[in-house]
Amino acid sequence: MFERVLSFLRDLPAAGHAKPSADDPRVAASALLYHVMNADGVRQDVEWERFKQILASTYSVSGEELDALAAAGESADNEAIDLYAFTSVLKRDLDAEARKAFIGLMWEIVYADGELHELEDNTVWRVAELIGVERHDRIEARRKAAAKAPGARGKSSDE
């Protein structure tokens, strides 16, 4: 099932030759993933690498195209005043299973450094609420990501 979700995400329309915008689901996803990576105020190399790995595998991009997508997400996040611009795009363009899978990707970035910070937890909670992912699905995705992260520390506000 996860492969089906990844396939759906890969098939979303790209921005083409036009300047990438927050209306592009790939840019919206990149911006949200970038945002959660920086939620605790510290961007570690391991988080940046996981961010780029997720973009590369989810959207089948590499090299300059990967760098452009990461930069577009960073730029969009830095220019945004809230998360709604991005979450509304994902809610419109992803089905329920793909939205759950996206929350799982967010948790993977959160746990990339082995720690759960309350600001990261809050960010994932807000995004999940805005894209319509149920509490139990968000918690299950967090548990799966935490189980894969060696030495993960921190406790979610859901516990």
C-alpha cells in the first residue's frame, strides 16, 4: 500500500519549466517537510540528509532537480505566513491514504536526529489536523517512525 501512495505522489504534476510555486503539490510537501525539520530551531545534517532522501525517493528526482525541489520548499516555507497554503494543496491533491503516508514522512524527518522536540510534535499535529489525518493514524505513524529511529528520545503530547 505504501508503494501505491509513493506512486501517487510521484505522479503528481510537476511545475514544469515555470517557477515552482506553493500550488505545486511537490513544493507544498517540500515546504512542510522543511518546516518540520526546522521546527525545533536546529537543523542537523542528518535531518537535512533525510529530508533530501525523502524528496528523492518520493518524487524520483536527483541532482539538480532534487536541489531545486529542496530549495523551492525552503523558499516557500520562509515566505509563508502559515501552513494553510501548503496543507490546503495537499488536502486537495492527496487521498486519505496518501495524506496518512505524508504524516509518516514528516515523522521520519522528526526522528532523523533521534529526538522528538515538542515543537516538532506540535507541527506534525497541526499539519495532520489541517489535512484531515485522524489522531490515531498520526499516533500510529509516529510510533512506526520512532521504532525505526535508533535511540529516539522524547515523548509526544499524545501520550
